[in-house]
Amino acid sequence: MSQELKALLRSVLKEELQPVHERLERVEQTQQELQRGQKALEKSVAQIQQDVTELQVGQRALENTVAQIQQDVAQLQAGQQALQQDVAQ
């Protein structure tokens, strides 16, 4: 009788715990998917940060180029004015 009772108890416990095990499995799968998603997001964020840094470097270079062009234009204008004055004299 004791063995039958143990077997019955095991069977009942197994049947009762099966949904819990299934839910736990789904939770673990969801957690793994979330971790994969988080790693992908972290990789994307790192790439975006690198892109932003490269854009900032490019922007500074462009600003320097514009400043140099403005300086060159100012020198050309000064030279043109000096030439006009020489021609006027």
C-alpha cells in the first residue's frame, strides 16, 4: 500500500507541477530572448556612439575648412581693394 501511495502521490505531484514547469520554461526562454535583444541594443548603441564621434570629428574638420575659406576670401578681398586703389592712383 505504501508503494502505491507513493506512486499515486508522485503522479499527482507531477501532474500538478507540469503547468508550473511549462510556465517556468517559457519564462526562461523569454529571459534568454530579452538578453539577446539587450546585447543587440548595446551593440547598436556602441555603433551609434562611434558614428556620432566620427560625425563630430568631421564637423570640426568642416568648420576648420570653412574658417580657412573665409580667411582666404578676406585676404582676396583685401588684395582686390589694394589693387583697385593702385589702379585708381
